[in-house]
Amino acid sequence: MASDVIEDIRTRPSDPDLEDGKVAHIIRKSDQMRGYVMGEEITALCGERFVPTRDPYQYPVCEGCRQALTLLNGGD
């Protein structure tokens, strides 16, 4: 079964002024509206469950999500 995935491979170096441990998770496209607009809890590709509340472009990409996306795309 194919799944729509929001893919943004841009990365940003870690910023010392950021909150410790905060990362940007990769989510399925079908979950985007539920999470950001409806405020519902969603599951990232890495399995983390959260309600998105921050701008994901301010944080480094979650390594677990990046690896899961690679596997979904048929990478090694």
C-alpha cells in the first residue's frame, strides 16, 4: 500500500539557541491537515506521537524519520 509522504530533505545545522532535544518530524501528507489545522495528535514516520505546534523549519530533521523515509523510498 502506497502512502503519501511530505518529503523535505533540507536540513539545518543544530542551533545552540534551540530547545534541547527538539527536532522536526516527517509526517504523512494525509496527517498534515489533522495535525496542523485540527490540532489532533499524529504519528511521525519514526513512531513519535505528537500535536504539531511549532514551525518545523526551525529544527533539525529527526534522524529516525529520515531513516524511515529512506526505507519507504526503497533506499538502503
